[in-house]
Amino acid sequence: MGHWMKLKEDNPVPVRTAVRFPMKLPLQIQSPKGEFQAVTENISANGLLFVSEYLLEVNSRIEFTIAMPAAVMGSSTDVIIHCVGRVVRCFQQDDAKKAAAVIDEYFLKA
């Protein structure tokens, strides 16, 4: 007879709650490893997945600036957003170093 494993209620399976939009936009990131360039792979209201030359540590605090295209934002010019967040996942896929980060705070730049 086989063994069955029951999921515990105190160990929930993570569920993505925000729609992800595939967008390749340049990022300027400040992290404990210093300042460097990256490119987004996808963006949601809660966070983003980006590719860079560094593998960051989970829970690393990062700050980054992103220029959201005018067409996406429904404005006449690009919207510059300064974000503060933290890395929640990082991995290497082939030669690409990727990190997922949540956005804790953001500020629109005039």
C-alpha cells in the first residue's frame, strides 16, 4: 500500500496574485554588491524578474529606477519610477543570472 502525503495548512503553496507582463526594460540597480545594470524579463504590480551579471542573495535590499514607456502608462512621456524592494528568489538559467524581487515602496519621479 502506498503512502500519501497531506499538505499542512501552515505551509501554504505560494500563489501569484498579480498578472505578469513580459517587458524588457533597462534597470539601474543599487544593491549590497554595488551599482549595476540589469534588464527586466517581466513586471507585475508586486514585483519583477530581471537578468543581470550578478546573482544576488535572497532578502538583499535593492533600489532601482525604471522608465515605464508612455504607451504602457497612458501618458505623453515615459514615467520614471524609483523602487525599493528585496530579492525573493535568484537562480541561474543557462548563462543568465536572474532574480525576482518584490517592490516594497515606489516613488514617481518628476
